[in-house]
Amino acid sequence: MKAIEGKLVLSFSYKSSQRTVEPYILGFDDRHQLILSAVQLSGGRGAGFRTFHVSELSNLAVTDQKFYGKHPDYNPRDPLFEEKIAQVAA
């Protein structure tokens, strides 16, 4: 939540790949699994919005790098989320 509120870039391992992301929404899906919607900057299959299952993240670190929170593909009403814990203000 600190990273979303402060608009700070995250770094973590996910599916055997190091990722760097701009976190936008943290919350629960319809199966009550904790998920993160974020813009992937590096790692995985390239840049763009991705959804990550938080239980599969490792080596999570909040960086000092800030982001603007104005990505054109950001949907503050993302239907994947049944309940939101934190999100970037629209």
C-alpha cells in the first residue's frame, strides 16, 4: 500500500523473472485472492499493464523511484477487483 500511495516503483521476482513495476491497484479478485494490477516496466513479457498474484511474489522491494500515476490504460474501475485495498487516485 505504501508504494501505491507514494507512487513508488516496486521490484520483485515473479515466475522466475525479476520484474520492475508501477503499482496501481491492490485488492481481491472474485476468488478472494490478493492481486496487484501494475504497469510492468521490465521483465516478463515486456511493458504494459499486468496482473500479479501477490502470493507468488518474492524478493519484494519498494524503490525510491517515483512514477506519475497517469498511465493512459489505467482503469480505476478495473472489473477484476471485487474489493480494493489501495489504488492510485484517478
